[in-house]
Amino acid sequence: MKILVTGGAGFIGSQVVDAYLAAGHQVAVLDNLSTGKRENLNPAARFVEMDLNHPAVGDFLAQEKFQVVNHHAAQVSVPYSVAHPELDMQSNGLGMLNLLQASVRSGVERFIFISSGGAVYGEQEQIPTQETALPKPLSPYAAHKLLGESYLHFYGKQYGLKHVVLRYANVYGPRQSPHAEAGVVAIFCERLLAGQPCVIYRHQDMPAGMLRDYVYVGDIVRSNLAALDAGLGETVNIGTGRATSTAELYDMIAEAAGSHLKPSYGPPRSGDIRRSLLDCAKARQALGWQAQVDLAEGCRRTMEWYRQRLGK
């Protein structure tokens, strides 16, 4: 297949590119490098440095005639979206709309949209949360991801654009940046290897911190491979179905780092959800997928990558 991966220089997108290439597909990357890194780019993929809102996006897709668009490009920080909702809208709302317009006009056969199960559901009574739950977004980031899903369903109905929506849990692993306020595992890894203290954000009635569903990036990549051939018309949670507190996560990472530093504690940030846990039964049915890497092993692999990267 001929595939375009937006955000293909980023933490997750670059590893999806690697997997698509390894599977024998022809891949191009569209990325503005606002957060993506050139070092993540696979040299076997064609790279075009361009913002999703650029008028030339339509010309590029029309010229290349991609069969599949895999849309990973996004502004990913919840706190940033709260502070700058208009900029988040530019990236995650209008950028999505421009890409959808270009996809329909150029005859794209399948559109894989990366949404956020860790954000769009908000605070839910049903834990773990199924795809049928009413979304309750608590940040502009979450609202704009949900808007992207709505646009996609419209384009499917109006123009017949075939699509799959993958709602990720909290993704972690090699290549994750600790600087975008979106990767607590990356933050803990870098700080502990540098001998610096870490902060656990928590509500007063949750002394161990917020509860999250952490899924390893290698498992995420497998879901993107599956979405090339399955799941049409489906919205699917991609996670582990297991809840972990921030304190439990910290202990696993500290053990992997061989560190005895104790964390400090702080209040929750704007947009922080108390509990997020995904029911992933549908992923097994629709995609033939389920997570394979447990959290302790994933933390060990991630820490080893950071050790090599930082020379620790």
C-alpha cells in the first residue's frame, strides 16, 4: 500500500512508519517538526516538512494518490491546550479538517484517525470505559479530538471515506519526549537518571495520584498494522484495561533506574482526569488486537532506551 503518516517524525508516528516500511509498504511522512524530530525519521520514507493547515497539503495528496492516511500529527499536551485553546484548535481541529478535505478530493481509500481514549471520555462512572460511553471532554485537547472524530464520521457519510478511529490510552515507550507535558514515563525516566526529584500530581482524596491505563508503544504500533486491514467504520479503544496509579508507576520506573529517590507531591493540573481506564474487548473483536507488554517490562525497556540515549 501507499501510505501517508502525518506526524511521522514524532514519538508514536515514527514507530508506526518503521513498522509499515518493515511490512513492505510505501510510506511518506508529513510533519512540521514542531515537536517531531529529524532523528526519528526513517530514511526509507519520503519526508515532506509541512504544516497540516498549509494550502499545499491538498496539492500534495492529489499528486501522490495515497491509499491510506494515518493521522498521528497533533498538539498533544492537555495543559497547553487549556492555556492556548485557540492554538490547539488550529492543530487538532482545522488541521484535521484540511487533511480530510484533501483526502476526499484525492481518493484516499482508508483514513486511520488517532484519537484519545485517555481524554475524550473525561470522568466516567463506568470504569473500565467502553466505546459506547458518552464522551465528557474536560480540556480543549479532548474536545478537539472528539471534534475530529465527528468530522470523520461526517466525511464517511457524506463522501464515503472509509475510516478507523483508534482511541489510545496513555502511551509510553522509547522516543517519547519529556518536554511536552504529555509523557510522565519519559519525565520520570530522564529525571531519575539525572538524579533529580520527580513530582506526583494528585487530588487530596487520591494520595497515590491519578489512575491511568498505560500502554506500551510497541503494542500501539501493532494496532496500526491491524487497522490497515480491519476495523472499518469502528471506533476502538487501544489500551491494557489495567489501572495504575502514578505512585505505582513511579515505583516501577525507579526500580528500573536503580534509584532510591523519593518523589514530591503537587496538586492536579488543569485538565487532569482523576481516573482513566479503557475497556479494550472491542479491539480483540474488531482488530484481532490486544496488549502484550506488561507495564513493568515496558518500563524496563523504556529505561534501557533512555540509558543508551543519555549515556547513563
